[in-house]
Amino acid sequence: MEPVLIDTFGRRAVDLRVSLTDRCNLRCSYCMPEEGLSWLAKQDLLDDQEVIRLVRIAVTRLGVTEVRFTGGEPLLRPGLVGIVAACAELDPRPELSLTTNGIGLARTAGALRAAGLDRVNVSLDTLDRETFRTLTRRDRLHDVLEGLAAAEAAGLRPVKVNAVLIRGVNQHEAADLLEWSLDHGYELRFIEQMPLDAQHGWDRGQMITAEEILHLLGERFELHPEPVAGRGAAPAEHWLVAGRTGPDGSPARVGVIASVTRPFCRACDRTRLTADGQIRDCLFAVTETDLRTALRSGADDEALADLWRTAMWGKRAGGGIDAPDFTQPERLDITVAIGG
Ligand code: SAM
Ligand code: SF4
Ligand code: SF4
């Protein structure tokens, strides 16, 4: 078989999202219920060596060029620095990044950088302490801001900030978040709220759309679509902010990712490994392929690579959330193990 992850629509998956834990120290309302989830048992989680082996297979046998660690909260994984270091030694060397809520990054950013981490995305939806407490059900805004500053100081640049806007909670902060990010040299991306919460509380009618986000930003900023070769007729996802420059002197940009209203599944290049060793071909997949059992039963690298290829071959055309009758698959109860 070809040494790539390809599907029947001709898409190649080169971007691997690895969830390192389903646990989290926040309880963002759009992601987890207040009481948390029924966490995976330790023996069901891949251990560090198992994670490293599967990433090695993805990079050396399946053409993966980018590895992003996520969760749950990946900074809660004790072996994170060692996993990053081992992945940084792979040949070819993949791009290594981390999506985190930033809590604990102040302590670990330097070590992660030294281990070979290239970039971080820190999730931050509000700059107001009370709103942060309402949204995440924890009083940790200060830790996140410290984490962001440490990431910047450690050279994990460009530091990206991911924000989700929730109607009636933080949508009035859209322009403030952009102003603040520009002032700090962080690159901000707004992401439409997706039906990913374990509580199944997502409501399409309540969701703040990309169009609305652009309107909110337009009240203070002049935005121009960033010209990008190759996106064809696809709507712009990144916008240049007139009159503002980024830390390297290039025009400042803001991302508005319309995952719901303008999904870009036709160009999807992602494959996912859950914390318990399952391959998911899409964020909204209703089935998974169990690599952990095969791995623990003694399958060799090529057999695991074959299972992975077969899993991706069957990927559907899209996640289906743009369909008005979309219903959230039950299995999404463990979304945080999938890694957003
Ligand atoms: N805990 C880390 C964090 O928050 O960055 C990593 C895991 S989290 C599941 C990954 C990303 O998914 C975060 O940026 C988060 O804002 C986003 N996310 C979670 N639930 C979401 C939802 N319902 N819609 C859109 N994005 C969501
Ligand atoms: Fe935790 Fe990230 Fe989910 Fe928030 S979005 S509850 S930080 S996993
Ligand atoms: Fe890819 Fe699925 Fe997301 Fe579409 S919904 S971009 S197919 S992961």
C-alpha cells in the first residue's frame, strides 16, 4: 500500500491531532459538564511509549508532517515534555504544536521549547475575570495570561489564541480580544461554536456565526480578506487588520474559522488519535478504529500502519454539521478525548 493516509475523495491526511488525556482542569460550558466526565481508566490510556510509537508510525510510514498535541488538557499529561522530545527526533522531523488552555504553561513553556515544540495555541475566550469564571467554571484567568506571556518569552511564536464566542456571555468582547491580542503580538482566531459538548447543549440558532463575528470586529477594525493561493472559491479564513502590524512587521491578521457555516471538509487533511488509542477520521466520526488492542496484541509497525490507512480510506465527505438536520453522534460524549 502507498505510504500515505488517503481517502476515497483523494484527500491526504498529513496533520495528526493526538489527544494525550481526556482530563481537564477547566469546565468550559461548551465542552464539558460541570461535574466532569467519566474519565478513562489509566490502563485504557496509551502510555508515553505507545503514543511515541504511533506518532513515529504516522510520520515515517504514513506521510504525517504535522503533529498537534491536545486533550482534554495536554499540560496535565506528566510525560508531555518527553513525548515532544521523542517526536522532535523523528526523521523526517514533523512540525510540533500544542493546543492548551494555558494553565501551567508558565512553568513548562521553556522546557517544551527546549524539547522541540514549535508553536502553541492557547484557548482564551474572555479577558474579564468574572466572565472567565462563568465560562470555564474556574477562577484561573490569571494563570492563562501568565502562560501566554511565558509562551511568547520562550519563543513559541507566533503565539496563537483561540476564542469561542457564546451569545449573551462574551460576544461583546470580540473587538476587545482582538485589540488585546494585537497589542501583545498574539495571533487571534475565532472559531464558531461546534456541537462538541458532552451535554449536547449546542443550539444552531444561538451560535454566533463567522459573519456575525466579522460584523462585530468591523465595528472597530477595517478587515481585508487575506489573499491565499489555492483556496479557490473557498471563503477567506484569515483577515488582515488595516493599519496594524504583527510582531515581525508583517500585516497583522485575525482568523475567523467558520467550522459550522462554511466547513472546509473538501480540503480536510486531519487524522486523529484519541487518548485511548482509537483512530478517528473526522471530528464528527461515528466510528473509530482500535489501534490500542492491536498494538498491545503485538502487531508490528506495518500492521498498525495498515489499520490506520484502512481507517482513513473510509472517511466520509464531511462532518455534516452544515446540514440543517445534523444530530450530534452519541459517541461525542468523549469529545475531549478526541481533542477539539
Ligand atoms: N484543553 C485544551 C484547550 O482548551 O485548548 C485543548 C483541548 S480543547 C477540546 C481544543 C479546542 O477546542 C479549544 O480551543 C476549545 O476552545 C475548542 N473547543 C472545545 N469545545 C468546542 C466547541 N463546542 N466548539 C468549538 N470549539 C470548541
Ligand atoms: Fe478543558 Fe479545553 Fe474543554 Fe475547556 S475546551 S473544558 S480547557 S478541554
Ligand atoms: Fe475534517 Fe471532519 Fe472537520 Fe470536516 S468536520 S474539516 S472532515 S475533521
